[in-house]
Amino acid sequence: MSRAARPITCSSEDREKLKQLAASRTESRQLVERARIVLGCLDGKRVQAVADECDTRPNTVIKWRQRFVHNGLAGLEDAPRPGAKPVYGAEFRNRVLALLEQPPPPGQATWDGPAVAAELNGSVHAVWRVLRHEGVCLQRQRSWCVSTDKEFAAKAADVIGLYLNPPANAVVISVDEKPSIQALERATGYVETDNGKIVRGFKSTYKRHGTLNLFAALQVATGEIKTATTTLKRREEFLRFMDQIVAEAPEGREIHAILDNYCTHKKCDAWLARHPNVHFHFTPTSASWLNQVEIWFGIMSRKVLRGANFKNVTELRQAIEAFIAAYNPNAKPFKWRKREVKGSQLHNTIVNLRN
């Protein structure tokens, strides 16, 4: 019987990192295998058992076990090997990152791989290797919106307070409109691409058959949606929709409506005076993402409008109404959260982020 290897240990942070490496789909195959080997050893398994699980030899298990014991996570990396000095090493990597901070070449709005390679008189494949290793995606873009509202904190706290701790015996609704939804007629179906994939396709040309506007009120506590379609989106249509909401609300309960700062939602003092049980709460400027009904509009757009074919506005209205009829019986409240945006300020340059 083989002897049991001496137990090894590591910190909880290193174990978590090993788990991430073992489950990674982007790291090299060798590094993933080494992480799995070390995890097996940390669990107290015999060398032969770990070798069988990782489909490797016992000597390989012993090698990486010892490397981890002596050097920790750094021991799982390849050791320096003799041979010619690499052409594209750390100095080339630093030159690539530094160049990305400079203005792009004439005629280009941004840098791309071939432009960087031409400027550095190097291989475009070496440039791409550096970019992949550093996690720099020159073609991918992210946008962000920073509210300049001086009362942002107070307004945001008011809205979020309605989500987290609504007033007793009150109905909280999130209200907005989706304007100018087009009834587009175009051929749609499935097509086969050059690589044999079957995808959803639609004809590039289409006919327009008019538009309609969709007013929607999302009940925050239940996720149920109430809507109205109109040909116009003036203040009159908005208040007529609110009359419908008030009429259908339980008698004697306050209604708190969360709205953005669109002009049709403002200057409604006369209407509010006639409905003292209704209270409007406005999101901060440039922060309509605080309004939960925007989430529902996104769901509806993906399921009803994207790639659809409508011969007239009536068909468009019927499709929206059919979706709502199917959505409400299974509606659930949204678990709203604000995603943290990292590196969203322009002064966070590539060199600062990568070093």
C-alpha cells in the first residue's frame, strides 16, 4: 500500500484563487490542471487518486505539490527556461500599454491591433497576445451616465426608500411611457450562415405602418403591470392613464408614483390637487435607471418587438396586449440593484489600471 503524503495547507484566499483557476475557461489548460492537482492534495487525497482524477502521472502530481508548498501560487507558473531571449517580452508589453495612451494615428478614432503593431514595428499577433493577457479589449465599449443633479442623494434615497420600505397601506407604482413604437413589416424566419449555424434572420428592408405609444405602471410589490396605448403622448394622455390607475386602485389607499423628469410628468399640480391620495416621486436628473418599469420595458422589447413583423398598428397593439395577458399571471417583483461600475472615469488610464 502506498504511503499517504504529508498534509499541506494554505490560506483561505489562496484556496479561493485555486478554485477560480480550476474552474476557469480562459486560463491555460496547464494552469487549470495544476490548480486541480493542488486542490486535490489540499483535500488530503493520495497522490495516485489525484493523478487518476486529473488524468496525469503521479510524478506530475508530486512536482506541482512540492512547487506549491515551496512557492505558493507563484509556483504554479512556468519557471524560466534557457534559450534565446524572447523578442516580445516585458519591454514590448510596456510599450504597447504606453502607446494606447497616445492619440491614435491620423484617420483613426481609436487604436486597433494592426495600428499598434505598425507603430511599434512589431507583430500584430504579439500585440494581440499582450492585449489578451492584460484584459484590454480595444473594440468593446462601455458607456456610463453620471447624474449632475445637486439633489441626487435626497431624490435617490426617496425612490429607493419606496422600494425597500414602502409606506404602510400604500400602493407604490413605477410609471413611464415607451414612445413611438414602430409597426414594422418585414420578412422574418430562420437562415443558415456560412459556417452552418442556424440563426434568426429578417429582411433588411421593411415597411413602416405607423407608431403607437405605450404607457405602463408597474406595481412594485407584485410586479403586475398595467398599460394603455395611445397615438399621442401629451400630458393629457398621461393624466388620462393616471385616472385609469386611480380608478382601479383599492379604495382608501395612498398611491406613490415613481416618475422620471419628462415634461409630461411635470406641471400636474391641478390634477394632484384633485387626487390628494396620489404622490409623485421624481428620479434624479439623468437617473431614469432608478425607475423599475424600465426593466419591464426591456423585457417586453426583447420578447415582443425584436425581430417581429407587424402589418399594421392594430397587430402591434394586439401583440403587446397578448404579452401582458401572459405576463401578469406569473409576475414577480424585481430585485432591484445598482451594478458597480469599475474604471468609469477617463482619468483611470490603461497604464494605471494594468500596473
